[in-house]
Amino acid sequence: MNIKSFLLVVVFLCIYGLSYSQNNAIFNSINKQNISINNAEINNSNSPAKDIIPLWKSWAIGFNFGLTQFDGDVRQYDHYPAYQESSSFFELGSAVSLSLAKQINSFYSLSAELTSGRFSGLRRNEAYLDYDIHDPFKNYEGNGDKFLTTFSEADFIFNINITKAMAYFFKPQKLGKLSFETKLGVGYNIFNSLRKNLLTDTYIYGFGYTDEGSNYSGTNYGSQKKDLFSSPSETVYIYGIQAKYKLNARINLLLDYTVRNAKTDKWDASITSTQNLKDKFSFLSMGLAYGIGNHDYAKEWESPIDGLRDDVSTLFVKIDGFTDDADNDGVSDAFDKSPNTPLGVAVDGSGNALDVDMDNVPDYRDADPFSNRGAQVDDNGKELDDDKDGVPNSIDLESNTHVGTMVNQFGVSVRNANYVDSGELIYFPSVYFNSGSAVVGNSNENRIATMALLLKNNPDVHLNVIGHTDNIGTPKFNKQLGLKRSKAVVDYLVLNYNVAPVRLIATTKGEDDPLSRVAQIANDVETGKSVNRLAEINRRVDFEIVD
């Protein structure tokens, strides 16, 4: 094998080594961590483990027919075939091949190939110049020579898909159905070669014939070939390139160019020291390959960049799903346990509407968002009060108090007529308001009804109706707002329950007496400005017996 052939082999091996190493590098870098989204893993579609094809899958049988061109001592031109018109002798021969290939992975395959055919050559006398012509029996007539060699050959070939390998070095191009493979291999060639004079067609020399080695130059000499096992043989080294065009999922159209280099100078029956120390011939052929075996040929390999792009696109689609938030509550639909929360409702990290008192009625629907933990509530979140004394069942120690009876904070009846000096703390329900509002809402109906019954059953009781606010706004504004709230409650009792106005005195404390009071922290410094985390409690009206 000459230097040119050796360099080609080295280059092809380097391409294969680099492509395989880069395939592993990309696979390892992508899959150092498993990406799992909604229990669906994103893996590199071109991983080595995934790419190896089982033994029983991805076989193909091929048939090729084409032309041969010899290159050695007996050849007229370097780049095109010669023709001798007088004897109608043409240098081009023909051959057929039958192959069986096994795809190992996306990059390479192994194939066994049987080839049979003929190649030939001619050389006119003036082309020999000062070379010593091989003529051991002195049969050369001085007008040039020609030869014809028939052969049978078995090859073992390693195929590299360079279209896929090049995707690691260049921006992948969409070749569609067309791909290219390089071929490297070794073979065993059995041949019979016969050399004759160019013009007279008389015998000069031969190999693989029963009557070879004679100085007889008759035209009938060299007509009996040796049998297959007695014929001469040589090792051949093979390199080439093959183009494949996919006709359908199983059938490929082949265009193949292969060069076979022999470790001999006998193929042309001329052992002459010309510019070609060893013989070789090229085989240009066309054919078909048919996929056999259980394999999904419609799902062939894609370039690593395309595969990575598809994986990233899939990942982006799944990540985009994380950003969807149908109810605009700040929790993506992928994690939202309540995906239909009304707009503007505060939610927790799972997308559930906040329920501060944990009574299973969300705050935005809860008429009493601060009911006692574990207390029984109605559909509106208000604690049950069976005896209608204003003290919820959860803390009522006297659950069957007569309606309208004045009770203390535990629901126990206060029997002393002098309520102020009795020493008992009398319980009155509070009336709550929305931020900045002085409108008595429907959620307060039961509380005010309790106060109306209490006033009706205790006609000697007079009450201070005290308005409170949170600390949002100026103190002056909040004083006025608190007074509006107390007057609104007084008006409600007067208009709806006919309570005498003289029994109710509207007053205000504004923001001065909050139930919830926490110092505000700004830039790690306490400002002294009070902030009410439970501001709803501070937006209320309380009742107090007049001394």
C-alpha cells in the first residue's frame, strides 16, 4: 500500500475516533444530571447506550454491478481507460458483488462482501520507455502487450458514516435521504491472469493456468485455468466511499467506489519495476441494499445538534408549562391545587386561598376570619351560637342561655342588676368593617341582632358605641372614620330594631386602641410606626356599658 493510501486510512480512523469520542463527551455533559419534569425524563437521544443496535436487528443485503479499472505496470494512461481498435480490446472490465451488512450503531457498520469479475489493461510499446519488460520466455513481440485477469474475492469491510460524523465538526446540513460512508477493509483475492501481445494476441506470460511458464507463443496457449484452490491468491487492502439514497424505509440505492490494493505485482502477469510497484484496481458500481431483520428503519439517527435541539425544545415546552397561571394568583398551574381562585384572592404556596382560622372557609368568603381554632362554623365561616347570646359555642360555658340575657365573655348569665359594679366582665360582640368603609355588612347581622335582643331584655342598659380603625391613613382621618362607623351601627339598631337613640352614645378612638400592634421594621431600624398584621380586627365597633 503506497503512502497516499496509508494517509487516507489514517485520516478515516482519526475521523472515526473523534466522532465517537465527541459523541461520548456530549452524552456525558448532557446527562451528568437527570432532568425530570412532571415525572418525564429528558435524555440525550443520541446516547451511546441507546445507539447500540442489538445483534438481531438492522441487517441489510446488497447487490452491486459495475466497472473495473486496473492500475499497474500494464496500463496506458493514468486517468482514463485505453482502447485498442485493431483488436477491439478495452481496458475497462466488469464485476458484481453481493454483500451482507450489520449496522452496529449510528456511526459504523460491518459488512462481508463477495465480489467476482474481471479487469484488464494494455500498454503500447512506446509507453514502456526505458523500462525492462517482463518477458522470461522471450515471447514479447515489441508492439505492446495486454492482459486479462479474472478474480473472485471475499472481503471484510468496516464502514463509517461520514455524514453523521461530520455533524460534530460542522453545522449540520439537511441532506434528507442522501448519506455517505467510507469503507476500510481487508480481503482475500483469488485470480487467474493472462498476458498477451497487443496486436497478435499471442501468449507472453500468465499466472493461474495449467500451462503457464512456457516459451510457446501460440494463440491457444493459456486457455486452461487452474481450479479455485490451486489458483494464486493475495491479500488485498480496501478503501472507498459509498453514497446511499433512501428510496423507502428498507431500500437504499447505492453508488460505490472502492479501490483494492494487492500485495502483489502479478495481477497483470508482468513483474516489472515501473512507477507502480504493486497492482491495484478500482470498482465503480451501482446497486440496491435491502434492510432485513426486526428494526424500525423509519427512525434513523439524527445529528447530535438536531437531537440536542429537540431535547431542549421538549424541555422548553415543559418549562413553559410552569409559567402558565390561569387564575393569576402567582402560582403556576403545574403546582396550583386550586387553579380557579378568584382574581385578587391571597393564596399560599400551593395556590389555595388563605384560611387564617383554618375553618375550611377561605378568608375571602369567611364572614368571621378569626373564629376559634377547631370551632364549628356555618357556610359563611361564622361560629355557631346556638343560644344566640353572642358567645360562640366553642367558648360558651352556658350554651342554653335565654335569648336576650346579658352574659359575660364565657356565655354565663350576669344576674346582678348593677352591671357596672357587679365585678363581672360582660361580653358584647364586635361589629367588623372593610378597610376604609363605614358600611355595616351582612356578615354582621347576627352580631347586631344579638345586641338588639340584649338591649330589649335589659331596658335600663345604656351603651357606648366605640368606633376603631387600623393605622392606615392619618390619625385625624381615622378618628373621623371611627366615628362614622359607630354612628352607622347606632343607626342600624335604631332603624332596624327600634332601639331608643338615647340609649346609644357614638364615640371614636380611631387608631389609638388596636388589638393587634406590631412595631414596623424598615432597613433593620424600628420606626415606631405601628403596623397591624391582623388589621381586620382593628377595623371594628365595640360596645361598652355606660357608667
